[in-house]
Amino acid sequence: MEPVEINAGRWYLRALRADERVDDTPALRTAGVVTEEAGADYIQLRLDQWAADELYSWAVCVPETGEMVAEIRLGHDGGPDSDAEGWSLGGWTSSGYDDAFAEGLAAVRRFAESGLGLTVNGQWPG
């Protein structure tokens, strides 16, 4: 599946990017998700997972600036290779953006259940 953008009220959810217009690698490094060298690889991994329907991820962004403040992931229970029927949510948030993360999680859950017909069973820590 191609990445899907979601309007989550005060927040905008989109696929992670590292191109000439938008670069999420600084936010990923600041959050401790990637090292200096691994940012582009991490973003490519997420895009490959979208394409393979293994795991879907969204950058939670400030609409006015496009600044990434959190990442939300939706994946199979037990990991991408699991036979489990359900899905779980997870991710991380930058300090001070817990509301963005919570609103983003709710929007992704609605999209997964109503838009994709998936069963969301729970939430991964961090």
C-alpha cells in the first residue's frame, strides 16, 4: 500500500521523509531513534514496510511548519512475520508533544479500524 496521509485535528500525519523539501532525520536523531548516519536508512525501511504491508508509520507534524514531533507505527501483533490476526500501535514522541501523540494514535486507530478494516488489539510501549 502507498503511504496514507491523515488529518488528526491539530496535527498532520504523513509518511516519513528525507528529500529536498522535508527532512525528518533531525527529529529522529534528536529523539534518539537513529544515529547521525542511519536517518535515511530508517526512513527507507519505513517506506519499504509500507510497500510490503508489514508496518505502517506516520510522522506526526505541526501543520504550519511540517516539523515532525512524533512517530506512530501500526504493525502486526507479534511483529511483521507473526501469524497473529490483530494489529498494535506504537511509536515515540518528542518532549512536550504528548497531546500530538495521543491525538495521532486515536486518528490512526480510527483509520485502521474503519478505513482498512483491521483489528487493533493494543499498544506497544515506546
